[in-house]
Amino acid sequence: MATQSHSTELRDVQAALQDLGYAPGPVDGQYGRRTRDALEQFFERTNVVFEGTLNDDLAQFVLDFSEYANTPREILAGLVTQTTKPSDLDDEMLCSTLRVLPLNVTFREAEVRNLDCDLSVNLDLNLPRRYSGLDEIEAYASSNNITVPDFDLTNVAPVFPDLEETRTAFNSYNVGFGRVFHEAVRTRHVDFCRSWLPTVRHVMPNPSKNLDGTGSWKETTLRDAQVICQDGLTTLALAALSDGAQGAWALRDYQAMVDTWIRNDAPVNLMYDNEGVSTNFPYILMINQITSGVEVLRAGFDWGPEQDLAYAEWARRRVDDIHPYEIRNPVGSEFCRRPISGGSMSNECMNAAAITAQVTMRVGILTQSPELIRRAYLTFHRYMAAIRPDGSPAFDSLRGCYAADYVAWAAMFSDAFLFQWDRIAEIDWTLRVNEGGSIKEMMEYALSVVETPSLVNQYADNEDFNFLRECYDGSGNMVQKDIENPIEFFATYLGAHDPDRLRAGIGSYRNNWSFSRGGGPNYETAVLKALSD
């Protein structure tokens, strides 16, 4: 591409880079320093190997990415801020916005028009990556002399081997379970998710975030479908455990969604480091929710050995697509830092690590893959390096008045990882990394924060949240956002250390939100059943 004979193609690439917001210099077909710098920036943000030579495959990737992202930003911003009406867009533009930014209102408008929008992306996402998840995690293990404990993948029993027993257990341990999900699936956003989720071909991180220029979302702006369906996916899975006709159709719907994703080899991780985003958390969360939903419902699917194998292969590809989940990868082989307040941390040291470890472990057991088990354990081990000696996770210093919620959320993800690890090995509750708090101390700290959210305030003062007036009371003291975090999501820990506290929750009422908070697994039912046995 650096020769004059390719000057026309290079001009196209330069123009595409300009459209994407880079500065390649004049669109003249000359491969100069500014063009090379622009290419280096672009490929760094897409985690694609670029060594200075622009071959045909790399050039086509730039052109295809520009075509994918060519919907004018002002139109997307107008839709999110509701200053542009979907009805004002022609058919082509409506489909184009859905490919880049799926919104409830544009999706419904396309349905009204009976449009069959092609939502797939013409991108070669199999180009060599700058970072390999396996290489990076092995470098961490080697540099710090970490030994993965022995584990046994032979004869691992399913978590939920019988659908009717699972259904009975969920309805027995949770008063009004069926009624909660009868009501939940009739809400507007869950009804939308039932229609939208099967169409998903790719997941890009937070496409609606910051389109209004606030750095997040204003109260009057729209969230994209990936955000509003985060909990909807878990709702649809748990609705299949309702009694009667609803349970039957919800089970069929969920299997049909999974069958569609397997058939389309979707969704894929469209990771693009834009405006400081360095991990695709919505993708990690979605794959976790899908696989945990299948784990709960698989016994009710009409799959045979061939479908089981296809699902296992699909799940392995999805998890491989997660790694590396931090494309800037600043941690490398080092332990995680523990800032007291403020500062920045890698996603490899935050709650993205805990949920990545969980889903990787689940799929590792499903596929009988020692490599994935090792990757999951080392991912969790590195996350533990971010735990302070008092059991607090260091990322709370970045979360302002949302710190308590994130402490609980990451502990829930960790508890689900430990549940999976307990299926193949013994949990070392005393494990501590780099003289930080142990697993037991981390879980105890999180439970304390669930009861008293203000405990995190000693770490949580961060300038990123100072603009949020609702974070402070009249005296200027930080007030944590008290979002319900049920102790049932700490079932693995409580089952081992305080089973009576877990049993005390039997029969209490929980709403739909409290079931979807932990990202999907709801392992408390399996733990309670094991305690009763």
C-alpha cells in the first residue's frame, strides 16, 4: 500500500480515517508520517496488529469500519436526546442507525415499516490481535510465580440437572416467584427485549453513552438496547421457571434465541476503544447472562448431542472473543495497584475481571477445557491483587457515591466464580494476593457494605463524581446510592460460612430487579438445595 501503484486505494483509506475522526494529512495517496500515525492510532483502538505496513486486509478493515460507522453522529445524538424523530428518517438511514445504535424507538419504527434491516457488520474480526488474552495472563502467572491449584474435570455434575426440580426449588425458596415474573415479562422493556435480542449480531460498548456530551446519560436521553436489556435477558430466562403456559413459552423463546445466536455465530465482540473505553463490559455481561441462562434451563431444551456440541463450540468462541478484555492492557504482568482515592485502574483489576472469570470458568467446565479453567483462575487471581488488606476492592476509589453498589456487584460476580470453582476443586478462602485481603475478608467486607453503604466513603471520594449534586447531603457529606443487593447473591460464601443467614432469607419477597442484580446465575437455589440434601 506504500507504493504509488496503490495510491487510489490509499486515498480511500485516508478519506476513511478522516471520516472516523483521525488526522492522516492530505488525501493524496502518499504514505507519509501523518497517515502512518493515524493508522497506528486506529489499529490500537481496535486491538489489531499493525507493524507499519498497510496490506490489503488491513486496508479493507479500515474501509469496512468506516462504512459501519458512517451514520452521522448528529443524527445519532438527535435520536438519543429525542430531538430527532425516527419517523423523520428514510428506510436506509433507519437501518443504518440500528446497526450502530440499537434503540427501542428506532427498532419499533422499523417494525412498523416492515423493514428487514441487515444488522450484521462486514468486518473481519479475526485479524491478528495486538494482545492475546492467554499470553498476557500467562505472563502474569510467570512473573509472579503463581501456581494454579489442582482441579478435576471428570464427572462434573450439572448445576441444574432437572428442569421441574429447578422450577420447584425456585418457586419454593422465593415467595411469589411466579407472580413476580408474570408481571416482569409484561413490562414494556422486557417485551422489547424479547423482540430485539434474537436480532443481535454484535455488541459494541455503550453506543448511546456520551452522545449527549455529558460523559454519561442525561435523565431525558435514551439508553441503547444493550443497556436496557441487560436485566431483560435474565428476566426472560427466569420467566421460563414460572408455572403454566408462561413458563412453557418463555422456555421456547429462550431456546429459540440461543439457537439463533448459534446459527449466526453471534453476538460478536465489536471492541473499539473510543473516548477512553478500553473494555466491552456489555459484551462480557451479555455472554455471562446467556450462558448462565442456558445452565439453568438446558435440562428443558429439546437438544440432542449434536446441538449440545454446537452450543459448546459457540460458547468457547464467545469466551475466546472476550479475551483480552482490557485492550490497552496497562497492567501486563504486574499485580494490580491499590489507590486510596482517585487515580486510574485497569479493567483487569475491576469488576470486569470478576465477571470475566465467572463466565470463563462456566464455559471451561462445559467444554472440559483445562486451558479455560486456568485462564479463569488466573483472571480471578489478578483481580484479588486489587483487594486492600481490609478486604475492600481498590476500584471503589473511582466510583464516588456509586462505590457501595460496585463493591457489592463485584463480590456477587466473585461469588459466582467461586461457586463454579467449587465444582472442580476446593475453595481456598484464605487466598490473598500481594498481601491484600483474603477471599473471606473480601466477601465479609462486601456484606458489611450491603448493610452499611457509607463504609466505603473513606475511599470513595473521586473528582469524576463531584459534579453529581445528588451524591452529597446538605452538609457536603457523600451519600452512597443505596441500591438493593440481596444477600442471596453471596450464597456460595454464606453456604460455607453462615448457612443459617442464607436460610433466613427463604420465604422473603424479592422483586425482579433483585434476581437480575448479580448478572444472572442465581446460584442461591442450588446452594440451598445442597444444604437441604
